[in-house]
Amino acid sequence: MALAVHFHDQTQPTHESSLRDEALEGFAASPKRISPKFFYDRRGSELFEQICLQPEYYVTRTEEKILAAAANDILEIAGPQTDLIELGSGASRKVRLLLEGLRPVSYLGIDISEDFLLTSTQRLAADYPWLEVHAACADFSDELKLPDDFAIHHPLVFFPGSSIGNFTPLEARKLLGHLHEILPPGGGLLIGVDLVKDRDVLEAAYNDRAHVTAAFNLNLLQRIRQELDSDIDPSRFTHRAFFNEQDSRIEMHLISREAQDITIEGQRFHFDAGESLHTENSYKYTLKSFADLANSAGFDCSGQWTDAQDLFSVHYLQR
Ligand code: AVJ
């Protein structure tokens, strides 16, 4: 079958050079850190899809339940003829819950994992022949630039999964402010936000019994080893995830099992035994704290939905 996906080439530095630069900078920092956006090579994107199926990871299935139940309300707020733009589209699975009802004119998936993005959007185009499907490989954590050759008339940005949680509240405010700036009047932002809850429930979600989250976390080191000139050995690190209540975030770390020296691109880095490489923050909000954040970025909230247990929330923000 002919490829029905319009692919937009983004002129961005290659991911390899950004992985190299950010790894060298992050490993030299104290405490050591690296951005969670580097989780998502093909293997990482696949592992993330597996995480979404774990019984402890309530995030995905809860958001899907909320979206299915809210689909009519969402349609009512958005109106007809939307141009749907998904940030971090991944497998483009959740958007399917909206397509039949919303019947947008076009769909643009934006993701950092290029081959994963292409496979997913091609599948979407095949399953929804009436839909004009676009794909752009981009890192929207820097600056979201819509492709120049993609005309938007009535945009609805879909930002599911609580990916906003990877940003500090300050960065999140900046990103939302930027989205507010590029949206025309009448444009919308449909965003999924994970909620503060019992520590045990939160920590279980990031320490699944099948160790898929651990594999996802450790894959980052495998990626550094594969894509950069590095001798780092994932088996000499362990996964650690816990809820930092003070900062209202899950933190993920990779802990060095022993004292060791590793090299990346000819530079040597020392780990003490037990020393951490901080790989991810996943911020959790209350309905109030997120509404305040959205308002501070200039948005009005025209819809807000949660599940019966208040595990997760979906917000319709309007420009
Ligand atoms: C995709 C950032 C929303 O924080 O829950 C899942 C990523 N990390 N398990 C999250 C993730 C570990 C996920 N987000």
C-alpha cells in the first residue's frame, strides 16, 4: 500500500549529537543526570509501550478510560473541522479514542523517535483512510515549531500521558506559555496530567514486578554504549524509583552497584559505589495546582475530567 503519511523534515541537530553533548555535560555534573527524552530510541519506545500494559502502571489505562468517557464532551468543546496535533505521539494509540467522534480534518504526530513515529502514523493512515495524516520528528522540549508546510486552521493540540510531568513546573509553564502563543484564538490544548496520590500506588507504578520499568531505565545506558563511543555497562547499575513528596515528583535514578570508572567519547567519569545518575522526574499535580499552572500560562480551562478514584486527569485548555 502507498504511504499516505506526509512526512515533514524538521531541521534540527541530529539526536546523536544532542545525546553526545548532553551525556558529556550531564555525566560531568554533580549530581550526574541525563534527560529522559533519551529513553526513546526504538527499543525504549517499545519498552514504554510494555510499561503501559503493566498492572501497576495505572496511567495509560486510566487516561484511556477518561478519554473514552469524555469523547462527546471534548467534541462539543472542540467543534468540527479540527486539525489535531499530538505531542509525543509514540504508538498513536490514544488518539484513536478521539478520531471517530472528532473527525478532524488532519492529524499531525510529533515524536522524537523517528522510525517508531513512521510505523505508527502509517498504521493510523491505513486504519483511517478519510484522515490526512502528517508526521514530524522533533524534540518539542526545546521549542515546538510546527512544520512550515503544514497549514493549521483550527488546531487542537493533544498532549496525553502526563508527558508534561517530565518538565519542572517552571519549564512546564514555559512550554504551556509557548503553546498559548502559537495557538490562534479558538485553538485548544487537550492535556493528560497525573495526580498526586498515595505513595505506595505511585511507587508501585514505577517499580513494576516484571521489571519492565527497570529495563526501560537501564536501556538508556545501552543506548549510550551503542550510539556513542562508550564502555558503560548497564549490568553494573540498578534501577531506583521513589516519590519525592517535597517536590511532588517521582524520581528515577540509575545507581552504580560499585565504584567504577567509565568512558564516553574519550572522557572518563567516576562513579562511587551507590552513586546515582538521575534519569527522570515525573511531576504529579493536584487539580488545583495544574489549573493554576494553566491559568498562569494564559489558558482558560473549559473542561476537566477524572476517573472515579482521582488517579488521573484530562484538561481541555482554550486559547
Ligand atoms: C511518558 C513521562 C509520562 O512519567 O510516567 C513511565 C514515563 N517513566 N515509567 C511517566 C515513564 C517510567 C512516563 N511519561
